[in-house]
Amino acid sequence: MENWFTAEFLARLQFAFTVSFHIIFPAFTIGLASFLTILNGLWLYTRDATYLDLFEYWKKIFAVVFGMGVVSGIVMSYEFGTNWAAFSDKAGPVVGPLLAYEVLSAFFLEAGFLGIMLFGRDKVGDALHMLATAVVALGTPISAFWILSVNSWMQTPAGFVMGDHGQFLPKDWWAIVFNPSFPYRLVHMVLAAFLTTAFVVGAVSALHLLRDSRDKAARRAFSMAMWMAVLVTPMQILAGDLHGLNTLEHQPVKVAAMEGHFEREGDNQPIYVFGIPDREEERLKYAVGIPYLGSLILTHSLHGQIKGLKEFPKDQWPPLGTVFWSFRVMVAIGFLMLGLGLWSLWDRWRGTLYEDRLLHRAALAMGPSGFIALLAGWFTTEVGRQPWLVYGLLRTSEGLSPVAAPAVAASLTGFIVVYFFVFGAGIFYLLRLMNKPVAAVRDLPPEHEVEPTPVLSPHFDPDFLPHENGEHGGR
């Protein structure tokens, strides 16, 4: 059991609190910026006003989320100096330039074109407005590229030499940026962002379909969101499997904690669906496992073995309960997403995608699922790295500033209070925006949502699949 009132634990808790708030906003903007680019492109190609209405609707939400992401991100940069000065000194020669590249190549790009995307359609013309929208969408994954490069280097450090004063000095920037875990983590994170956005869009659209199943804009957005769920969720499961194999190679103690394995269990390693890890007794209490499945998933062999926690020094074990259960929450939500996507595919084939109220209620309930899975995966990764800041080389206790626990506790309390009011108000405003129908964006008359809008090409199907009675768009 950790001592909760130490400067180290409170500093970790403070950074975990602030980064948890921050990460949900950039993840949402990564997916939402791409969604806006697609909507704007479809509007220009088809001149179907429904796409323009959807663009204007989600554009407002994007602007609020983007602003909240910027504000929540500023705080963390100060924490490097207040709470983690020793880490900043030792790892600064590697970490500092990468964070600067993120600002120069991504944030400036987004900020430079954001105003044109939000306010410039009638001022710069369709072509430049489309370019600005695409550039903003491009800037969001570039930002993720650099941030994940930094974090991945801390997980699997490479391309450096140790200086005379214990500093990590760059030797090979290619090896630093493209460190062993970076490609897997980048793909996993970007796909998670797309799924997070898809399920928010799907939930909001489902809400309006429950109120009016004839709502044309809600139909269009719900169809697009469910296509994303069907196509991207299997890709994410595959990416997660590859990421897990990479973690097993470079951080086997983290995988042992994730799976609840305290020792090797022969050639039929089970996968535990339930259990309570006990650090003191060094066993998984009340374990419920499926034989051979652990070997199959972790080694792609029915008789593969992985190291147990007892094969590593106990002072290198991460907090077991958090890692074990956050991993299971992430995986469970992933399979729920897959199930909802397949359900929507079945309804689409039957021609009831817009009439199945049970599906719409399920989609509404799954609205926050992407954020929960994202945070659960982040907890698994970051808590599972403990007790290291730079894995295997710099312990968390060695990166701490010389601060007292009461000072950290006071700033943590201040953050909680301020975040509750500021971001609570922001989230409340977002929910109010999402509660309004798309027709409310431009005070459209109700018939706008019902009557079909002609498209540029007679062969273009705005809802992508024919209805079972031969009509297009499920109408």
C-alpha cells in the first residue's frame, strides 16, 4: 500500500488528474477535425445542404473542445518545473526539443488556420476554406505524433547517451523519435481518437433520432458514425494486439501486471477475466481464467509462456490493482464497441437502421465509452510504467522537485476546485449544444429535415447503402 501523503505520490496524482482532463479534449478534436473535413468535402461535392448543416453544427462543438484542450494543456507544462524539475533537468535535452517541435509544427498550424475554418467560408471562398479545414485536421495528428514520441521514448528509451551529470543527451534523433514502441502507440491512439469521436457523434445522432426518426441530418450522421464503428473497431483490436506484443517484448513486467500473472503457469497460460491481485500474498485472489487463451493472445501459440511478476524484483512492480482493472475496462469497452457496430450493420442490412429504437438507446449509452476506454488505456500504460519515469533508467522518485507534500496537496486541491468549475461549465455548455437538433444551427424550418435535397451527381448515395426496398439512403 502506497503512502498517500508523500510529495511523490501527490505529484503523480496531480499530473494524472490534469493529464486525464487534458487528453480527452485533443482525442476528441483529432477525430472531429477529420469528420468536419469529410463533411465539408461532401458538401462541396454534392451541394447537399445536410452536409453543410452538419458541418456548422459540429464546428461549434469543435471550437469549444479545441479551446478547452488548449487551456488544459498549458497547466501541465508548468508542472514539469514545479513538481518534476529533476526530470526536466535530466531528460530535458531529449524531451524539450520534441515538445517544441509539437508547438512549431502542429499547434501553430492549427491555430493559423482555425480562424479561417471557423469564420472564413464567406470571406475566402470554398477552395481556401476547404484547405484550411484540411490543414486543421492534419495538424491534430501531427500534434499527437510529437506528444506520443515523447511519451513513447520514456517507455522505450533509445538514441541517447548519458552525460557527465546524469543527463540524457541526444545521439540519434531518428532513434529517439521512432523508438521501439512509438509506431504501435501512435496508431493505437489515433484510432482511439477516431472511435471516441464516432461514438459521440453516434450518441448525439441517436438522441435526435429517438426524438424524430425522420430527422435527415441525424440519419446521415448516425449512418456515418456507425460505419466508423464497424470499420475502425476491428482495426483497433488488431492494433491493440500488436501493441501488446511490443509491450511484452520491452516491458514484460507491465504485461504480467496487466494479466495478473504472478508466475509462469506451464504451457497453458490462462487469461484471467476476473481476480483481485494481492501484492502482499503474491497471488491473484478469486481468479477466474480461461486456459490456453492467455498463451494464444500473448504469444500467438497455445503453449506459449510469459514471465510472471515473481521473476522481477518486487520494487519494480507497478501498482497491480489499477493496471489489472484498467486494462480490463479498456478491453471490455472495445468489444462493446464492436458489438454495437455489428448490430448497426445487421440493422442496415435489414433496412431498420433509423427505426431500431433499442439500437439508438444503446448508441446513446455508448456515447462516453470512447473517453472511458481512452482513459483506461492511458492508466494502463502510465501506471504500468511505474516505478520509472524513463523506463529502466530513471525512477519516478529521482525526477521529483524538492517540494514538500503540503505544497503539492494545496496546488492539487486548487486544481480540483478550478477544474470543477471551469471545465464543468464547459462540458455543461457542450451538452447543451449537443442537445439541440441540427436544424437549430441556422433556424431551419422543420420541413428542411424531412424533404430530400438534390445532389450534384445522380449516382451519389448520401447514406452510402441502398434501402432494402430499393430506395437510397434508408428513406
